[in-house]
Amino acid sequence: MHNFIPTSRRRSASITGSGRPREGGAASRSTNPSSCEVGAHVASDPPAKFFVNQGLVTSRTDVQHLLRPILKQTVSYRFYRLRDLVAHGSGWVERIVAEEPEVSTYFTPIAITINVDSFEHLEFETRPDQLLVYTLVQGDERVVIEFVPAEADDESSPMAPRQLEFDTSGFVQMELLGLEGTEE
């Protein structure tokens, strides 16, 4: 159900001395010694699909592997119904799961969980800055996900790393001495 369906099937064929293809596998030998047969073998379907910088993936395992780089990262998301933008935001990807029907997919500003079984397929493409744009599709709805890199020089960004602050103005420091530390 979740596998890529090739648009055309290639069959093995052999080329005879007359240049006509012969269906089947390897070329057979002719009883006529003057005929010359070439055993050109045309490759069959590749055993596994491959994608370079973009593609449309339907395999649950491939979708899960492609989404792995955004796990535990902050991403932006845009939810579309048909061509209309319905919702958008950014959040932290907590989980990416498959084959767990009890786990829902949700996108919130705080947390994101993606169940790959919630979608028919994943489309991905590479941006000019070499980051990926993921589009999860289900019927006429789609969610576009992009990695949000933290700007190192932009300290006003909510995604920028900060030193934890602790206000000690309301506390008193006390030192307690043990019994062996008493002075006379």
C-alpha cells in the first residue's frame, strides 16, 4: 500500500542478429553458424528506489528515515487545505512514529508529533541553502515542514541559545557547621 509504483515496466530482451528484440532472458544460440547474435540484456526494475535532492516517497520506512533529521529540532509548519493556508507556526519535533495507530499526528507551537501513517506520501525538495522542505500529503490537505536554523548572531530570536537566569534576590545564604566544626 505504501510503496512507489513505477510508471513503466521494463522487460528483459535479447537482440537477434537481425536486430529484432526477442522476449525473455539471455540470447539463445542459433543453429546457423553464420548468424551473429548479440546478448544485450536490458535491466529490469531496480531492486530499490533512489532519490537525489527531491522526490515523492510512499514507503512508510523511507518517510520515517527522511524525516529523521528534523527529530528534536525546531521546524516551521504550514497547513494547507486545497490551496488555502489554514494554519501555520513553528514547534519542536518530539516524536516521529510509524505503525502506532494509537498515536496521532499533531502540530502545535510547543510540540509536534508525526505519525507517518497519517499521510499518503511525502514530497521533499532541497532548497538552495541545502536544507530540505518536506510536504506531507493526505488527500487535499498537506503540511509543509521546513527546518528553522537558529541565527547565531540574532540574540533577539526566541530560538537563540541563552544562559539560564536565576534571580537570587529573594534568598538568604546560610552556612551550617557540623558538630565536628564547633569552636571553643
